[in-house]
Amino acid sequence: MDSTRVTKLAAVVGAASAVALIGFGLIFPTQEDPGSYAGWRRGGEEFFPGREVAEMTPDEHAEALIPTLQAEAASERRLAREALGLLLKDGVSLGEAARESTAAALLDMHRLSTGTAKEDVQERKESLQLLVASVKGDAARSYAESVLAAGADADKRTVAEALLQPGALRGGTLYEMAYELTKTNIVPETLKPGLIRKIREKAAAEELMAFVKETQDKKALSAAAVEVQNLHKPELLGEVIARLDEMELLKDAKTMPWFQGALLSEHIRQAQGVELVRALRVVWTRPSLTKTTFKAVQETLASADPAVRRMAARLVPDAVKYAALQSEEGEATLTARLEVETDPAVKGELEAVLGDIRRTRRPAEEAPKEAPVSEPQPQTP
């Protein structure tokens, strides 16, 4: 092997080793100082025998990664991005100087990665995501705004996705530009509800409800249902649940979106008629919701609507299963309702459900007890 090839191989191995060391240090933080990492702390000889490794702060970690972020080899740059992502996860922030120098390296990476190969596309995406969601700062904000103003559609989508990450850049012109993007086809339908709610905050209610009425995309409707709940307005849930029912998204727990138990409880207490029956169907479809909603459900056992009483009765066994009620309490609740119920259909439902609960309780009580096993007595010689 000629000397040039040996030199190149050594350079690649050296860079990869450095990034691996950085990654190792990020994974094992010291107990003494959560801002320091095992790969760089004194006493690191328990991981690297015979070596004393100096401490490094997150800023120093980021600065140490910059040469590798600017490396010629795509594989080295990828390793550096992974290490930077590990460093900045869980809300770790950089100081201003380290933040701006790291952002400069990432935006250079994005500018220079102009190829159409899969690794080039991935590099552009990851560098933008790190800029907007993790590194942040003035340079990142300015560059993200320029991308939304005149960048490729794929890059605009990446910025929009990154803005939805916890701790990402917020507010200002960037939010105004991202909001305008929700009115175009550049942003996927499934991302629009999250962007609208995050940017418009409490003022998003009217726009989100219009989206719920108009969209024909089931995944987008599920996303909108979640974002409406994030507004914490139970009065909006009736219309959302009705639209989900219309789009056949209440058929089973797999297709039904996430529901917040406390908010659904408030809605159950406010709803009436068909709207209330639909709300109880949500709990019926996802029985684990009885754990947080059953107090509200229990109140509907006295509803004037027989359909509501029947549905509420069906939920009692699930409340027992998910520990919202003890089995004795469930039996007592149904027995008390049965004594005053006059509707034949509801009485039949109550009797059937009561029988189910009793059958689940009795086996343990009726099981024959095993005869005690007598221990052998010691024999005397």
C-alpha cells in the first residue's frame, strides 16, 4: 500500500475515532457534573485505562465537532451530525459563540450539499433540522427565513417539520412565513394542524375547526383532533368527534386518534343527546379511557336518555378492569341503578353487565381450597 493511501486511511480512521469518542462521551454523563461527559472527564481511565482525559463543556464539545462537520468525506460529516444531535438532545443549549460557529458550519454544509444522491438529500435535511430545532441562534433563524423565502420546496418542508420540535426556534418573521406556508400545498396536510396551533396558539381555534370540517385526509383529521385538544376547550370536542365519526375514525382504537381523558370528561359532563352518546362511544372504543373518565360517565347512568344509560352501563366492567372502580363498587353501582330503572332495554343491559361482573368475581371465591399439606414429622431412632 503506497504512503498516500496509508495517510488517507489514517486520517479517516482518526476522524471516525474522534467522533466515536465524542458520541461515547455524550452517552455517559458524569454524576458529578451533568454538563460534563465521561469521555472527557478526569478519571476516565476506568473507560480508557492508562489515560487521563480532560473535561469538556457542551460548548467545547460543539467546537471540537466543527472540523469534522466541515470534513471532505460525507461519512465523517454524518458521524459529526449524529454526535452533535446527541450533545444537544434533551434541551442542552450552547453559549452564543459556540452556537453561532456551529450554526455557520451547518449552514455551510447545507449550502454545499447540492447533489441529488440519497446521502446528499439526507445531509441537507439533517443539517437544517439541527439548525432550526437544536442549535438555533441568530444565524440559524436568518438562514431558515431565507430558506422559507426562496429555498427548494423540500427544504421548506424540512424547516416546517423542525419548527414543530420541542425547543425549536419560535416567533417573529420565521413564524409568519411558516404560517403562510400552511396555506400552500408545499406543507403536507398532516403537518398543517400542528403548525397552525403552535404559531397561532389560542387564536388557532377557529382555523383548526375549519380544517376539521374541510379536510378529507384521515391522518390530517386525526392530527387536527389532537391539536384541538391541545387548546384545552372541551366545548370544541363535540364537533371534532362528530367529524371523526363521519370519517369512520371511531371504529376501533387503532384508527382513533389520541384523546385526553380529563378534557373528554369535561365534554361528557357538558354534552347531551347524540353528542353525549358519541363521547361515550369514544370511551367504549378505547376502554383504558375509563380510568380517567368514569366519574363523568357514572353521572350519565341517571340520564333521561335510555341510549345514554345503556352505553354508560356497558362501561362499568371496563372501569373495573382499569381500576377506576373496585369490582364490589361496580356491582353496587349497577345494582342500585337496576332497582330504579324502568326501561326494559336498559334493564336488560344492566342485568347482562351485572352478570358479567359477578362471574368475574365468583371464580376466586368458589374455587375449592387446597387441603393443607402436613409436614413430615422427624423420625426418632
